[in-house]
Amino acid sequence: MSDVNELPSDNAVYRTLLESTKAIPWKIDWATKQFAYIGPQIEALLGWSPQSWMTVEDWAARMHPEDRDTVVNFCVAQSQAGVDHEADYRALTKDNGYVWIRDVVHVVRNAQGEVEALIGFMFDISERKKTEEKLLALQKELEALSFKDGLTNIANRRRFDASFELEWDSASRLRQPLSVLLFDIDHFKQYNDLYGHVRGDRCLVDIAHTLSLALDGPRDLVARFGGEEFIVLLPGADATVAQKVAERCQRLIQKLAIPHADSPHAQRVTVSIGVGTVVPGEQLTPSRFIDAVDQRLYAAKHKGKNRIEAGADLL
């Protein structure tokens, strides 16, 4: 094998051009799987001398273990098929760090159409990756915020709707019950009029936190449904479990003992609760189910508030 850092003398001009760029050129002989050339820039980037890049095994060994199998298998398959390709991976530096690399590969064929060599460029894309990671983190943060109520920090209506749709489909497929609890803070307009909106907001936050504490299922969800209304989603919960959760929520809110001088219920903030349970089927749509639970909440309010209205199960 010739020196890995040598090119034919008639390519001196091309070599000067290649070695003056930040991109790192290289060439691999397909038959021997050995490097015929790699640019000297590789040493400045990774610390490994050009002479140490002998075979494709050196290339594979100097790759992050989490990237190695996927990238090597992809590049080999594409090269065997004679397809130009690109691959991103973390390359090991001589001091045991890692640099993000993008390899852009061109497959060279002989007159018979057989793969003869691979030539390509390595690019340092570390800064680009950092930017992508920051953007991804920001995107996740924005997505999280878009599903969170700005005041109470619990799930918002949008998050509930998305979760409810998924749980409805799952319950329908598995023939399992699904329960929903709809809450409304009693006499909340009077509370705001009496204590002001700052205290009103504090009341909403306290109720939201308390409802969150009442849930124990891994997929249970409490969300702000709108204004002074909250909704609880209980996947897999039958009517008995839903009733117990509603009673627990009511007890915890009673323990809060938020003063409300205009409330007829011990001059404390109370809630009315509508409860519904269903095993989803063709006889009831998701929107009709929520409407039915809302009607139970309305009944609880109409019957004097500070009560739970469950009625017959919506099975």
C-alpha cells in the first residue's frame, strides 16, 4: 500500500486545494478496504495522524459505540449498492473526546460498473449539532408549554383533548372502562367579586394542586377545562373507582378550608362534581360522553352545589 497521505504528483494542484479547506478529503480502495488517502486536516480535528488511518476498521473503531453499528451497516450497504450517501456520527478524538462528523460519500465505479473506490469528505458539524440540540430542547419546551395551563401549571384543555382521544381509542380497543370527573367551583363569581381576581387566581391554583394530589393512576390526568372548571381523566377506572376519586377530591378541597364569606356551605370554597363512566362503543361518541358528564355537573349545581352527581353508569 502506498503512503496514506500521498496522491499522484499530477494531482498536486488538487491536493493543495483539498488540503486548504476545512473539509477533510479521503479515499478508500474498495477491494482492500484500505485508505488510499486522508487529508492532513484530520489530525487537527481529531488528533489522529493521517498515517494512522490504515483501514476501514480504524474508521469504525474511532466512532462512538452508540453510532457505530447503525452507521457502519448503513454505509456498507449503500456502498455495496453503489449509492452515494451521507452519514452523521460522533468521531473519537485522540484525547477520548468526541466530535460530530458528517461523512459525504461518493461511490466510484470502473468501466464494468463495479465499485472501485469510495471518495468523500468529512465535515465537522459539532456547532450545527449543538444548535440543533438547542432548537430541539426549545421545541420540546414550547410543546410542553402549549399543553400547560399558564396560571395553574396543570394540563390545559388542549392536553386533555389529546389525551382523552388516545385513551378513548385504547379503552374502545381493549373494552375497558374510562371515567371522567368534571368540577366547577361553587359561587366563584361571588368569590372574585368579594376578594378580587388575585385571590381568585390563588384559589384556582390551590384547587388545581389539590386535585393533582388526589390522583394516583399512572395515566390519570387533571386539566383546567376552562374558567373555574377542571376535568379529571381516569383511564381504566370503573364507576366505583371514579366515585371514590370524586369523594377524595371533595374531602381534600374541604380540608383546604378556603374562606368564602358569601358561600352558604360553611363559608368555605366548595366544588360540584359530575361523574361519568363508559366502555366506549358505537352507541356513544366522545363528545356525547363529555356532554353527558357536563349534564351531571349541571345537575349537581342545580341541586344545591357542593355535591357529587354520578347517576347511572354510561356503559
